[in-house]
Amino acid sequence: MEDDSKLCSEYEYYYNIASAVKTIQLIELLVQGNGELSVTEIARALDTHNSSADRYLLTLQNLGYAEKNPRDGKFRMSDKLIMLNNKLIANHPLTTKYLDVMHTLAYEFDTTAHIMSFFKNETITLHKDLQTHNLSFNKAFFDPTRYHYCSAPGKLLLSTLSEEDLKEYFLKVRFIKFTKNTLASEKAVRENLALIRSTGYSVHDEEWLPGNLTIAFPLCLNGEISGSLSLMCDISMKDRMLSPSTIAYIKSKLGE
């Protein structure tokens, strides 16, 4: 009897099931779309016939993942996908390993804490503990216009990239001097990334948001950096949070 895992590894790099690919593309289209989409709009985006798009949509609808608006016949994703997402986060290995530590550190230092996963060149927020009741800080952390080069988790992610991926990042990024502390050049960011690799943590020191200090520590799975734990607070706490004893304590809690 053949080993299923061996079969998968042999074919995964050059074989895709066309209908499965279209279905995933359809889900991504509906998730990223602005509101609801018609069958015609979906067919055009997927470069397929209306009848094919309709069959894909009917399958998702039958499985509970898509909903049809009875008034105009347009489709949207249902909340079932959110249920799956919640289960994925609850069972994520970063959750299992670090969630209790995140809550403990947030409480001990009276800071807002986040656990983020690194996926390719992106950061994904899995958990947050809002001990810091500063609305501007909490909103700013999730601002989509924020760049990796002026974010503690973002810089930590950049420090893990290969030289090839880092070069590609710098070719695409647009440096903006948000504050007097912003690292607004490739040279300055590279120097900071070298420091991050040396010290084992990343700091946002009012580089994007005045009055804010954020420290990000790497979270490892199977010996690889897979995400970050961030502690965000008012800049008045800088001396305490960046003291050698505090850094050593946080690293010990994370198992470093």
C-alpha cells in the first residue's frame, strides 16, 4: 500500500486540480470584494463562463459558505468562514504556546499586547490584550497604511527575510518620514535590522506614532521564527521597558 504523504509530496509542486483552484479564487474574490458580487462580475474576474461561476457559487451556498441576496441575486461570503477562522486561531500553535504568556505580560507591565503570525512577508494579528486604554494607540496598531519599516513587529519580520526577499521589499517600499524618529532610508533600516538580529527584539520608538513605544519579541515554532509578541505602551515607560532586567525577564517568559 502506498504512503499517502509520499504521494502528496511527489505531486504538490506541479499538479493542481483546476476546479479546486477556481473555488479558492472565488472565496478570495468574495472575501476581498466590496460588498456583494453578481454571477457576471464573478465570472469576469475568474475568467470563466457564467454557468461555471454559478455552479461554484451553488456549491459554496449548499455548504453554507456563500449567501445569495434574494433582492438582487448577488452573492457574499457567509459567517461560516469566520467560524472556521476562529477555530483556526484557537488551535494555532502560537496560541497554544504563547497566549497565556501574552496575557500575563500585558497584566504585569500594564501594556497592550499582541500575538502576530508571520505569513510570507505579512504580519497577521491573532490575539490582543488591551490593557492600555489609549484609543489612538489601539487603532494605530491596525492601521493598514502602516509600513513594516516603522513597526516593531514589521521590522522583526523584515529581520527574518532572506537577502533576496529583503532586496525585493526595498525595491517596492516607499519611505515616508512620519516622525523625526522614522527610519526613512534603506541604509537606516538595514542598520536597525542588524541590531534586531543581534539583540533578539525590535523596538518602535515613536517612529510612526508619537508618544508610543512598542517592543516586539520573536515567537518560535520548531526552531523557526513564526511570529511576534508585542508590548505597546506610553513612551514614558521607555526606561523601564527597555531596561536589561525587563528584556531578560520577558525573554525568559517566552522560553528564550
